[in-house]
Amino acid sequence: MMKNNLNDNMLTVREVSQILHVHSNTLRRWSDQGIIKAYRIGPRGDRRFKQEDISLLLTEESKNSTNSNEPSEIDRVTQYVMSR
């Protein structure tokens, strides 16, 4: 059986939450809110994330943090979550 190349570039909830340093439930909430694009796979509907999407998010985050004094989207979401 040949392995799908798409799955090779997909990350689990645990992997992405470790990369972004957020709780897995926070990542799931962001996915539900459309902040981070998740793809559902398998009969259980497990979430997977494209490596390219996470890399782009981190790149945009680093650009925003170095070029602007305004809070980024992740900063705003984090502030919202922490205020609850």
C-alpha cells in the first residue's frame, strides 16, 4: 500500500499545539472559529493541519510582531481566551 503524500505534510493537534505553545483545546477552539484551517480525516473526523499553513501562520506572526505595535490576530485571540 502506498502512503499518501498529503498525509506526510499533515500535523496532528498535539504536534501543532506544541509548535504554537497552546493547549490542544485552544487549538481546537481556534479551528472551530476559523482562525486556523483544519482538515477532518477518517471516520472519527480527526483534525489535521497542513505544515504549510502553520509555517505561514508563524511567518505572518513574526512579521507582525517585528513590524507593528498593534497586536496580531494570535495576540488578540490569546488575550480573549485568557480573559475568560
